[in-house]
Amino acid sequence: MNISKSKIKTLESCPLCFKWQYLDHKKPDIPPAAVTQTGTNVHEIFNNFYDHIKLEEIPEESLEYFKNCMTILPQYKGIFDLFCEFQARRWKYTTNKDEFMPLLKEKKFVNNDEVGVVDVVHVTNGDYVVMDYKSSASNPTNLRFELNYYAKIVNDSNILDKPIKYIAVYGYKDGGIFYEEVNIRSFNIMLKRVDAFGHNDWENMQYPKKIGYACNWCSYILSCNKLELQILTELPKEE
């Protein structure tokens, strides 16, 4: 089985959901698109942004230029304006303006058994930064695994002349930023989780349900509730 950060997180958060999605290929009760559509559209907008600007035309005061570079549906205007403010700050503090445009964007990597799609790789003062777009950048503990995983698959591809030095998240709902240098400790923790996933005994795994806050948004929630009711009905009654 190919390894991805989504599969690892799903297995750790709910083995039953993992079984249905990746082993049984069970059809979801709720189409995944209904859950992820907003995130998908936002990613497309951010990636298209770079296709609508020209480096040589960006003025010193860049905010209005960025805001007017492309047409946005009304429901995404607020998110896009925040994104433009973020890009205007990047432009202001980018010493070498040639580094403003991304080195890579929305690129899929397949390295042996590991796969993943990287949102964007930037260059900052000659160093490489892998950045992910999330609704929020406020939980570094959860974000570090994904970001270090992306850094690993980019590095393992050998398409860059040196390793990723920084990991970052842009939170599109609040304009927040998470940014830090790749840390050996958190990187090694990610490697252990990847290794543990790759050594799972799929044939003999147990699949208990793990109840968590994400259950309400799970695309298998109806099947899960039905199974739970069935189990409760079949339990022997106390005398």
C-alpha cells in the first residue's frame, strides 16, 4: 500500500474509517466533495493567483494589484483578500524579488511507496520553504507531521539542489502563519510514524471505532452509526 500523510492520519484517528476507505474501498455515505469542496476551491484560487500576476508588473505597493489580478466569486472574496494581504507582506519583505514566484506549486510526488501533493515550495534568501494551505495555522503539533512529510517527499525526489530548510502553513480563514526551520526531532518523529504505517499487518489488524471531534464530518458517519446500533442491539442483555 502506498503511504501518504492522509492515510497515516486516518489510521491513527479511526482505524474503522481507514478500513472502509482504503482496504474495503467502501462507498462513502456522504460524498467527500461535500466535505472538502471549500478547501479544494481555495487551493485552486491560490494556485491560479500566480498565473495571473507578472513579476515585472508588481508595484512597490502591491496590495491593490494583487486584489485585482483575477476575478473571484463573492463567497471567496474575503479569503482572497486575506491571501493578497499575505502576499503583499511577502513582497514587501522579499529582498530578492526574483524569489517571490513559487519554485513549485500543486505538484504530486511519488517516491517508491510514498506519495503526496505539495501545495507550494518557495525560495527565501536562497533557502527552500515547503508551504501548505490550511483553514487554520494555529496547531503546530498537528501541522508538523504533515509539513515534515512534505519536506521528506520533496527531498527524496532529488529535484532540488539542496534540502527543504523551512516548513510553513498559511491559514486562509484567519490569515495566520506557522513558520519554522525543519527540526530534527519532529522530523524523526514523522519518520517513525511513516515506518510504523509501512510495517502494519493489514490481514490481522483490529478495527475499533475511535470517537473524536472529527466524527461529525466523517463521510462514513451513517454507516458508523448503523454499525454501532447493530452492535448494541446484538449485545447480550444483563439478567
